[in-house]
Amino acid sequence: MKKIIVVGGGAAGMMAAITAAENGCEVVLFEKNDRLGKKLFITGKGRCNLTNAGDADRFFQSVTTNSKFMYSPFYTFDNQMTIDFFEKLGLKTKVERGDRVFPVSDHSSDVIGVLKTKLNRNQEITVELQTEVQKLIIEDQVVKGVQIKTAHGKKDVYGDAVVITTGGISYPLTGSTGDGYRFAESAGHAIKVPLPSLVPFELKNEFCKELMGLSLKNVELVIKCGKKCLFEEQGELLFTHFGISGPLVIKASAYLHKYLDKDLSMYIDLKPAMTEEMLDDRILRDFSKYTNKDFHNSLGDLLPVKLIDVVIKRSEIDPYKKVNSITKEERKNLVTVLKHFTLSFQGLRGFDEAIITKGGVNVKEVDPSTMQSKLADHLYFAGEVLDVDALTGGFNLQIAWSTGYLAGFACSEES
């Protein structure tokens, strides 16, 4: 019977271990934390967005780095197979806005629970918690096993294949500290520089502190590099003490990494449903309603209270000027401020707040039909350790399930 060593007890690791064992292998799963699925526990704000129920085109469009690499893993174990897999384990699922798939219970602990039960019930699987893998054992570019560190010292563990599923370096408190990159490099692999992704923005604007806690819905965020539009989409964002966050911002961050050393311009269209002419008409109606009031008392129907002072400063209209004496030119300035509420970008937040890591093991050095290393025999990779990432919405976990399944299957079949 083949012995498979899986390093890392997250989504990809648990899937690889289950798949290899069900394919007739003895499996030992090493996890350095005191429990499995530590990062899985916090995904989807603790609800665990398992996958996305959209079609294959939607999946590949949502994979922002190396989507072609995912053809074979996804078609081997796609999103519907993921849903079926969990349903068979007894986890009921539901589909929400944006085709996001969640457990009916809204508890990520239930996802981890059914996976742990599956692992524990298979007598061919041994799970070793609080066991840190120190290095790979490699002879003549053939991976023979791993060296582990336990309470009793170091120990060599040998097997027929090693699957690295250690994750990236986002949320390092969950144990994602880049160990897999070190293992990969020891086998000759190149690592694409890891960067935080799906992460909030830091802005230079002082008004962020004034606007902290303000949530804006149905606004449009536009980001450009010179004349090139990098991102233009409507949604929800949130002002924080350091800048902006929220679904729209988190998504936008996935597109900026190539341009971080360049001058980026960005603005919010606060009223994307209206043209400038329509917005001017709306302002005129409000002005006629509050015709004898000061300007700063006329915007309550149009804007959240927190935003009014900032908009007035930017419009350069005297806040105490009577509404009925505001000129057409001043109204035009106000419309411009509302349709182009400019932001001064400083940078992305760090790995502590990043949902995923962009970068990792260079996929040109991994066989996409098996997840096996092209540089070292009997070595496989799956999950976030690879240089593959996607937008929010369940796509990154689907990458973990698909690559984990394929790695577990392929290493058990390897001759």
C-alpha cells in the first residue's frame, strides 16, 4: 500500500488526504496548529463561502492569476462536484446572492466538522496535529519524505509521495507563514513574489478619519493608470481610519498588483445611476425645496450626513451661502465632486488583513494535469501555495478543493 504524506491541514490538504485514502493509500496528514482548518474557520466572515454555483466560464473569469492552469483541476473536480461532496458528507448547502454557496447553518465549523469526521472515519488516515514539518527529504531530485519536529525531537518520515498544501502567507496567525515556499525552493522551484490580495486600500486623504464607519451602497469605484482603466464597478464600500474597505475595494485590489509602482488615479461616483444632467436636475429640485436655507442645510436628501461637510469643502461653495443664490457654475462644480469624488491612493494593506496571497510556486514548474512537480519526483502542490488566485465569491476555496482533489488522486495513481 502506498504511503502519502500531506503537509498542511487546510482545505486543500484535507481534500488531498481524503482523496488519496479513498484511492487505496495510507495517508499521514501533518498540521502544525492544534486543530485543522484554522483559516477555513474564518472564511466568509465565519460562514465559509464553500464555492460558487456559477458556470465554468464564470469560474475562469474570476481566477485572476493563471486561470488556464486551472482547466484540468477544475474539470476533474468542479464546483458541482464540490457541492455534491459536502452534501454526501451530510452538510446541507444554500446558494445566495452572486451564486455564493454557504452551509445552511452559516457556520464554518460545520464544514470543518464534516471534513474531520470523514478523516477520522477512514482508518488509513492518520492526522498528526501540532507537528511541524521542518524540511523535505530529497535524494537525486526525488522526494522521499519529510523531517518533522515533535515534542520529542526531530524525526524523518518516509513515504511514496509528498503533497504540499501549506497555504500562502495571508492571515499568518492561522499558521500560513510561507513554509511551503521554503519546501518548494529546496526542490528547485521558483517562487513568484508573494503579495497581499483581496485587501483594503490605504489612502492619503485626511478626511478618511472623519468618514470612518461610513458605508456607501450602490456607488461606483473607478481606478485608472494613465488612460488605462483597471477597474470600474458598482457595489458597496466602507470608509475606515486608514482608507477604504468593503466588497468593492476588496475585489478591486486583485487587479492592482502590476501597477502599484505607478501613479494610480481613483474616484468614487456617488450617484452612478444618474448622468450629470440628471444629477443637476435633482440638485435643482432639492434647492427649490430648501430655497431659503443655507447650502450646508440643503444636501440631507442627497447625501449621508457624514459626507456633507467633505463634499461642501470640495465644491468650494460657501456653506452659508443661500441656496437660491448658488450659481450654475457652482452647481456644475458640485456635480463634478459627486460624480468624481477623487481619492489619493497610498497602497494596499498588509498580509494580516489579506484574504489571500497572490504569488507562490511558479505554475510553469507544476504539471496541471496531476499537480506534480516538474522538477522533483513524487512532489505535489495544491491550494494557495501555488501562484493561482481569484476574486471573492467562493472561487479561491474552489481552487483549493479542485487542486487538492487532483493532487490526492494523481499521487495515489502514480507508478
